Amino acid sequence: MSMVKLAAKIMRAQMGYHDGKRIATQRSAGGVTVREFRYVDDGDEMHLLNLYRPEGVDGKLPLVFDIHGGAWVYGDKELNRLYCEYIASQGFAVVGISYRLLPDTDLGGQIADVFAAAAFTRAHAEEWGADCDEVMLTGDSAGAHLSALSYCVGQNPALGELYGVGELPLGVKCMVLSHGVCEVHKLLLDKNGKPVAAAAGAQRLMDKMMFGKKPKSSPFYAKSALSEVADGVEFPPVMLIGCDRDIYLQHTLILREFFAKRAPRLLFHFVEGDAGKRLGHVYNIMRPEWEESERANQLSLHFFRTHADD
């Protein structure tokens, strides 16, 4: 087994262990229907998505399109199930997708999966009662990166050609990025925003997972961090969710500065000090039942409603 595959196996085992303990303490709030669909007919178990709708509600609903996190190497559509159920219970159609993981594919393959899932959603939206012209595009951690990168790729024909996709077939009214990790060439940063020297080996492994044995030879390498793909992109309103106990805090601060210059509106929801003493990375996704999470998620839905009819 190669070092890259071994590293991915270890990461999946570690994250799976902690998620298993968390999930054992949680219960679905109910009141939501969940249907599973295959968005690419190739038998790959990662080419699946879930559609969530509130029970007893007919008609077309605004759509939340969710991309889970997991360091690009871990998770599937079930990872964010409780979050998606909560959002759907508030009167929304929600699509939560799986996508192929590193190193089973590369970054280009993951972007292709996002676009394939979006195209499938658009094709079936009428029968699902999902409004693909009123969309909140959301993701957490690595999923925030895939969300923002997909949006940029769909806005730029040259990037679309590079990644082998066209326009993103969703009418994105806003983006909500939770604890986003979007600068992929410098994943672990110190309090001054500088790469942690001790993490250089881990960064090299992640580069190989994402881009192949010779990362800088990949056509995607120099067009993968959000800062590398933003030129000429007209961003929608953006909401950022973060907290001061997030291990990837510096990325949230980078994103705040980034979108303050580029988004027509930026809402920055950040919890710090004693108010956030039990919070950590992607708390609002992993623990939607917490009061702090409900506050963040309700703010995101209000943000969406505010811009849905613009």
C-alpha cells in the first residue's frame, strides 16, 4: 500500500471513530422525508445523493445544495444527514451529495461529481418540488472549498474547460460556508497565518492525494485554491460561519478578508470567548441540535430568504 493510500486509510479510521461516538448520542428530530438517488449510473456508491423535504408540505420549495466536509478523503452524504434534516424541517428542499474521495479520484474528479449531482438535481427538480433557481449553495470545511471552487469554475469558461464541465446548473442566490478550508496549498496555519513548518510532510501527502504523484504537474494544481480562481467571478452574497476554537480558524479569517472585497454582501457569524467554549470545527453541522448551532443555521436560512427573491 502506498503512503498516500495508507494516510487516507488512517485519516478515515480516525475521523470515523470520532463520528461514530458523536452519532451514537444523537437522534433525528423527524418530520422529514428522505429519498436516495443515483446521480451517475456507474455503480459507484459515492455517486449517490439524498433529497430531503419536510413532511406534509406540497409544492416547490427553495433548494439548499449541501456538500459535506471530511478533508476531501472522508465521509459521504450521510455525514451531514442530521444537518440536512434540520434544514429541510424549516421548509426547504435539501440535496446532500456524496462524491468520490481522495485518493480514489483527484480534485478534478470531485468537481466533476459536484457538477454531475447538480445537473441531476436540475433534471429532476420539477418532480422533486425543488426550485433550482432559488438555491443556497453550502458546504463545510473541505465541502466549503468544493462549493466555492465549483461556483468559480461554473462562472469562468476557461476554468470550466480545464475541469471538463460547463456552467453550474443552479441559480445560486447565496453561499453559506461553514469553517471553510479554501487555501489548499497551505492547510495548517499558525496564529499569524503562516504555514506550520511541522506540517510540511502532511501537506505534501495531501498534495499528492489531491493532484497525483507529481502535484505541480497537475493541470488543477495552480487553479485549486480559492484565491487562484476568483478573477472575473461575480460572487453572490456570502455568509461565513466560524468560531475561535476552530483548528482551521485562520482560513475563516482569510475568507472574511477575501469576500469582504468581492461579495456584494458578507455576513460573518463568528463565536468566540466564553460564548463558544464548547464549539469547534463545523460545530453547526455536526451538532445541529445545540443552541449555538441552531442560532447559526437559522441565521443562514434568514440570509437565504433575504436574497432568494433578488
